[in-house]
Amino acid sequence: MTIRVGLYSDDRTLQPLLASALGAEFAVLTESNVEKLENLLSAGGCDVLILDLNSPHESIVERIICAQNLIEFQIPAIVMSDDVLRSSAIELVRQGGYGYCRRPPSIRDLKIMLRQAFETASLKRQIQTVDEEPEEATCCDRLIGSSPRMQQVYQLVHRVANLNASVLITGESGTGKELIARAIRNLGSRSNRPFVAVSCGAIPETLIEAELFGHEKGAFTGTVGAREGYFEQAGDGTLFLDEIGDLSPYTQVKLLRVLQQMEFSRLGSTRLIPLRARLIFATHQDLGTMIGDGRFRQDLYYRINVMKIDAPPLRERPDDVEQIAKHFLQMYSRMYQKPMNGIDPAALVALCDYAWPGNVRELENTMQSAIIMAHGQTLKLTDLPLPLQGENVVDIGDFQPAGSFERQLRDYKMKLAVQAVRDNNGNKTLAARSLCISRAYLHRLLRQAGEDRLLAEPESVEKRAIHTA
């Protein structure tokens, strides 16, 4: 297949030089007129675009503005310049260009970049044209949540599941990046193949290369035999490389070469092994910032970021908290053999109002702890950790409604008070304790609710409760 390369340049000697050097794999078409080139791009007559910033007939500012406009056509654009305009070229890459190439270019490096840009664009077009059934995006393996943010995640997972494209999953710690990776594998054609998960940050730098690629006997001090690395263990399955931002620059170079050549070798061996596994990457770090700081290779970033899925933090999808909490309630009540039939409304309000800086992982740990602490079959507010109680256990004293919001809040508190008394069989002492409020405040809420009959019950029940508590 011939890759059609559009060259935006006023240098008439550049086109024949590139066409000759690149060979028959590439067809180079040079255009110095912006309008004609825009028509070519609009008609789909170009697969990859090279933007030459060096021009003797236009000012630098005009050339950069033209380049910015051409990038908007969503065709992968490689910006080429000499060292004088390197900073301008890098800025164009940050604005959406695919990559940067020095002028005069290294033909070998330019060929690799053109192929990568073509492959990336082709995979993205496949993703956009995948025809899905609408109901497929309603759930996704073990992922939980029905919020709009999670619906977007489900849709992307279904789109990439059967494509042999690299996927980069980003998001804060505890957001479920590995669950997303497993969902991609489970919903795709490799579901019955191995899934190998590797935390790059957990492996010492001195061992990371041997762990990933394997080693032969005697490859380095301490080896007693040959060993398969994670790339080999994954076979035709899926290799999930978590915390990819923790790789050292040296290991990044090794990984980049493997991704480019689609083959690797064990330490101490020259035998090349084909890379058959599908690769999924994840990180909680901002790789764009790391590239700017020189801590992560830009060419590696382009290689792994064919398709990006952002795992949203729990604070951005509060509507999912109740569903996730009830899932953990069922799971861990069975595990700890403590039957639980639900979550008290006050506890549920506390769970939904909390910011969850540790995301789903923190919610899971909180539910585990609360189930262990629970005495009854309903999870109470007092079973939750103190930070969650502290934000919700507040005696507001004499409450004066001042508007629709305050009125709704008052009505909800009265409803909680009535329900707590009923749940405790009329025992107002236990009801007040379950809500972490005083009995006087509970009585006031009951009177406001017009439930005076609940206040008229014999006090002997209350006294017995006090003595036995």
C-alpha cells in the first residue's frame, strides 16, 4: 500500500529529494498554495501531511498560522523545521501535530514517523466506523456505574475491544484503570487468552528489562536458568503495563524499539521473538507535562497513545456512589458471612456527599471496614469512619427555613427522623443514636413532621433502653 504524503513547502528542491529518498512506499505531493492544499485535504487525497516551516517567501508568523489551520483537518501532521524554528515546531505539535522532524531530515526516522502516523490515523478511522448496538454500552464487565462519564468509558471500551490497537488508560489512583483494561480484553477476541498485568513502578530499575523481556542462563550475575519475560508470558493475549510513566529513559528506549519493530529478545540472547500480545498502558501521571520536562519520550507517547480512555474520578460521578457502595455491601457481607439488607438513609447521604480522594479503592475499603463494624443488618452512619460522620452529623439547633432549598432539607430531615423511629420499633433513644443526634432534636423533628403520636408512647420503653444500652 502506498502512503500519500502531502508536503506543504515553497522549497521546490525538497519534493524530488524526498520522493527519491522515501522510495515507492510513499507518494509525495508538494503544494505551496494553502487553498489548493486545503482542497486536497478536504477531498481525502492525503494520508499524512508534512508542514515545512522554512520558507523564503513568507514570514515566520504567516507560516505558523498556515500550519495551525492545516492541523485542524485531523490528518496527522509532521512539522519540519531547522533548529532556529524548533521551538515553534514543538508548539505546533502540542497544538495537535503528530510529531516533529528536523530539517534536513533523517530519512530513516522520517519513514518510521510517516508509517506510525499512517497506522495511527487508520486505526482511529476504524474506531470511528465501528458499528455498535446501543445497548452494548449500558454495562461493561465488572465496571459499575450508569453516569454519563461512565457511559463514555463503556462506549470506548466496546469500540477498541476487537481492534489490535494500543490503548492508553489515564486517571487518578483508585479509579479502576486495570478493570477497564480487563474489560477490553474480556469483551474482545482475546478473552480466552492470557491477561498479564505488570506494575512498572513496583519493579526495581535494575530488574525491569529482565522482567519484561526475559533472560537466558548466565545473562547477568545471579541467574541460574533461562526465564520468560512478561512479553512472552502474555503470548497471544493481553499485556497490561500499569504506571508506564515510572519507566526510566533507558527502558523507554527499549520499549519504543520493541513497539516499532514488533519483536524483542531475551537478555543474553540474539534470537528475536515476535511480539504477538495486545498492549494496554495506564498511568496516573500527566505524560504531557512529563514530555515537556524531558522525563518521558515524545515518540513513545505517540506510539502508546493510539486510543486514550480517561477513567473519571469518583467525585465527578457522584450518582454512581450508591450503586458501587451497594455492590461492595453485597460482596463483602457474603465474604465476611454477615448478612446485610441495606444502607441506612443517613449513611447513604454521607457516602454520596464525601469527596472520595482515594476514588473507588477508598470506597471499597470504607465499605469493608463499615461491614466489619456493623452490629445489625443495616449499615448505619455510626458504622462509617469518623471523617464521613463528621461531615454529616450536625445538630443545627433551631432551624428557620429561608427558601426552597432549606425547606427541602428540613423535609428530608423530618423524613429521616420518622423512619428512624419506625426502624427502631418506636424506641426514640435508639432512633436518636442511629442518627447521631440528641433526643431533644429528634423530638423537635417529629413535632415539625406532625408525628405527635410517636412522642406519646410510654417512657418505660425509653428507660429500659437507657439501662440496657
